[in-house]
Amino acid sequence: MDDEFIIKKRIKLIQQSFGTSLVDRDGINISVSCVNEKCSTFGKPAKKKLVIRVDNEFYHCWVCGLKGRGLSRFFARYKPRFVATAKELFKHHVQEVEEEVLPAIYLPEGFTLLAALPKRADPDLRACRKYLLDRGLSQRELWYFKIGSVTKGKFRRRVIIPSFDADGKLNYFTARTIDGDTTRKYVNARVKRTEIIFNEININWSEPLTIVEGPFDLIKANQNCTCLLGSSLADRHALFQQIVKNKTDVILCLDPDANVKLHKIAANLSKFGVNVKMIEINEFDDVGEMPIGHFETLLDAATPWNEMHRLRSLISGIRSGSFI
């Protein structure tokens, strides 16, 4: 039997033995309910938190931490009814499917740090720097976030905010126009946002992590913070998985118009045992509008999230005279 056929047979066996499962887009990882009786998701088919990789036979639960390698032994212990078939299928060696490698990311040609501009710098670079200063940033933020720009091409007259992974390698950048009449406000690196953690290099996973929407919100927030590059955070996101893996407490602060999404994120994180707090910013449209330092005063007022908050949010969103 060839490897592809064996993998399909293995997936079919897991589906038969667990009854309900979810196969990823690559057809290699399959998520099922955890087999560990001490896990909070045990016996709950809807919570498929145990991930089994069918080529190299690794398995890992995102909630309780159960992990190991060797699916023949796995079936003998947890699914003995199917052990005979498992021994037959898993005695064959299957070549591991190579992990998807993200393409190398490069800053636009001619990238210049705005914190280090000479007095007679290009007018467009000076305009980008003035735009940031007018938004309340100081020289410290320009250096800390390594914000820059270029003098030609499609990134001209855009402030470029780079992101670096845990090893200090560039993994993303976003470029915002400084001109209000431009139809496209942001131009971003061509990378799947689900697979990067914005400026992970600055994150301490053992401390509460603040999550905001965009890079300009990040600049105005506290130090141990990252941004979603949007307003969604699901199980498949690298950020979500690192939070669960490290059991990191989370402080959510999204724009007021993303209230429904905030509660959805909080509910999903809570299912994995993550402690979640939330910050309301009704006096501003977003964190990016706040003066530098103001966000720190809001941290002490962060409220522990629970399902009652979500219920109140749903009720307040019901229009008068409508039916549930």
C-alpha cells in the first residue's frame, strides 16, 4: 500500500472509533474528543481537543496536555475494540508530510527607520514621521516598534510597522497610508494571519497578555500585548494555540463595535481553561485614539469575563419588539 492510501485508511479507522472528528485541510491532523478521563473535555464529543497526526503518529490534547507517539499502543490502551485493525495499519512506516514552510518575508526595498531621520530627509519620510507624531507617538515608540517607510513604490507615503517572531525574525508587516484620500488604507505582507503572532518577540507568556485589534492599538496599549490584525481569534490561530499551551491569562480589549466577537473569543478561550478579563473603551472609538499612557489606567478596571457578560450582550442587542 502506498502512503496516501494508508493515511486514508488510518483516518477512516479513527473516525470509526471516535464517531465524531475533524480533519484539517492537509488531511494529516485529525481532532477528536480527549481519551483522558481527567481531562475536562472527556466524554464531550463536541469538544474535539485531542489532535492525532496520522503520518508520524504523534497525539496531543490542547487542554489536559496528554501527548505521546505510537498509535498502535494508543489504540491498545484507549480503544481496544479496534486494536487489531490498528496494529495492522500502524505497523507500516509512513513518510512524514513536510510541515508547510512560510515564505521568507522581506521589508519593502529602501525601508528607512523614521526614528533616525536626518534633518534633510526625503519629504515623504518626514511626512510619515509627522503623521505618527501627530497621532501622539514619541521617539520612544518609533524606536521600540521599529516603524519605517520608503520613498518610492506602492509603499511610499505609508508608515510600515514590522512584526518579529520569538526568534527575532521578521514574520509580518503592515503599511498604513498617511493620506486620507487613498482608497486602500492598509497594504500587508502576503502571509496567512492565522499562522503568525504579531511581535511575539515582546511577549511574556507567563504574564497576563493583552489582546487588541490592530498595530496602532498595540502601540498605545501596555507592553505585554499583541494584536489580532482584525477582530477574530479561533482555535486554528497560532496565537490561540500558544495561549492555551502556556495557560496564559488574557485581557481582551477590542473596539466597541466588535463586542459580539469579543464575547465569542472569550467564551472559546474559557472552554480551554484560560482566565479572561475584558476592558471596555466606550469613551474612545479604539485604543489607537488614546493618548500614550492612558491605557495603563484602564488595566486595573479590567473585568473578569463570564458567560453572564455574553448573555447580557446578546440581550442588549435584541431590538425592541423582536423575537428570540
